[in-house]
Amino acid sequence: MSEDKKYGIRITLTQENPMRAEHLLGPDWESFRWYVSAAERDEALTDVNRHMPNYRQGDRQAQIAEKVDR
């Protein structure tokens, strides 16, 4: 991972997400995506948080995405 990527997005699962089960991803699962600039990160965060076209009407996002910095 490049040290010049200082702006990140931390992705975790919502409490009710079935993927939190121990035999799947587990309750402590998290993922990070890193970016060179805050603007690039903010644009990606908007994309991550948008309503996915393949979700059904009324479905909710099953992940939480938040800004982080190194």
C-alpha cells in the first residue's frame, strides 16, 4: 500500500447484515479503500453510498462507509 494514499473509506457491515455471522465474514469484518486526495475519496464515498440499481425498492444499504485518514 502506497504511503501517499492518506485518505480512506472504512467499510463495515450493519448490525442486521446476515454476512456478520461467524461462519461468513464475522462481526468484526472491515475493509479499507485508500486515495491520494480528499476530493478523490469524497467522490468515491458518494459512489459507495448511492442506491444500487439492482437493489429492490425499499431495500436498505447493508454496509456502513465512513471517511478515515492516516
